Amino acid sequence: MTFEQFSLAGRHVLVTGAGRGLGQAMALAAARAGASVTAVARTAEQLGHTLELARGAAGTLRTLCWDMALTDTLGALVDEAEEAGPVDSVIHAAGVQLRKPATELLPEEWMRVQKVNAEAPFFLSTEIARRRLRDASPRGSHIFIGSLATTIGLPNVAPYVMSKTAVLGAVRALSREWAGQGIRVNGIAPGYVQTQLTSDLLAREEDRTRILGRIPMGRLGATEDFAGATVFLLSDASAYITGQMLNIDGGWLAS
């Protein structure tokens, strides 16, 4: 094992949801490890902040505004990203949440969550993999974002739970299909992290106290806690790892 195995020099990583939260932290981690990063988000202002934070990184970071809910445009997204060279790796950090009792859900609300959290990552990964396999240059690493919700039951977030369970299935299925062709597929399942997706939940003192009481490390996760795992799973340091979901939860599941 050498530190060079963690270098991402020569890699082109597309990161969705890179304007804030986990996606931003993961995009910055990849750029600082030497990758060429295409950071994707819906909001130009947020991407501008990501670009500012990337100044001085060992790699490069360029931004691209895109709405991941427009799943029929993912081919065009990859076309634009590949103006900077072939994309070999991807981090699917874009996501949406909906807190609502299951009996009150509308079909279009359920579908919106599935489209962003499950459909878009699956078809973006298959678009990128198809191009690399066609070019006979299949080396790459795909990182999906899962959830503890695939292991534990959570109320009032049924569409989210279902979408993240689908993500776990995608990790297992795609890793099996592509393992012999040089493309690895893994996932990261965050515990409770202070981001915009959890801000409404964690703003309620009773919920915050309850959640902190279940975390053995005694604190919420920070987006920076995911940088090391991101670089590890993208790099050659994890060359024999595929089909895995890495739980980063402060010990929640162990408790």
C-alpha cells in the first residue's frame, strides 16, 4: 500500500448534487485528491460557492447546471461533461426528501422522489458505463448514496425509504454486471448529517435529542466526515472492493 494509490490524478469524476451538503464535500474531496471534477447542481449560485472552495486543489473543478429530475436529458448531461474528457467515475449525491404520512401521499409526490433518488442515478451510471465499455476503456468507480433507512424502519418518509432501497439494489446488480470489466460500483450510507435534507427534522429539539441519544459517537455527522471514504472508493486503494454499501453513521447501526 502506497499513498499514490489514493491519488485521483487522471480521473474525471462527475458529481451530482455538488452545490451543497454531501455532494459539495465529495466533489471537493475528489478535486483535492487530484481528479478532474465536473460538479453538477441545479443552482448556479451554489455551484459558484463550490468552485470558490475548490481553489488551490490539486485537481480541477468545473461546474454544470442541470436538473437531475429531467432523466430523459442524462445523455446530454454526459455529453457536456465530456467536453472536459471522458467521464470514468460518478458520485450520485443529488437527492430529495419528503416527510409526509404514507396515507397522505400523492402519486406525483412519490414519483418525484423516485425519479431524483433512484431513476436518475441508475440511468446516469448506465449512460457513463455504456460509453466506457464501447470505448474499451472501462476503468471507473461509481458511488451511489444510500441510507440507514434500508436497514431500519423510519416513519413518514416512505418514498425516500423506497428510493434508497432501490439504490442498494442498483449497487448490487450493477456491481455484479460490471465487475469483470473494470467498473466498480459501491455505495455510502450516511447516518444523520446536518444538511438541508435533515434541517427540518433536526430543528425539532425532541427529535434532535432522540437522534443524538442513539449515536454512540455522541454527535451528528459533518459533511467533511465523508471525504476520506469518497477518495478511498474512487481510488485504486479500493481496487478489490465492489458491491458494498459503507455505512458512515457514528456507530448508529452497531447500537
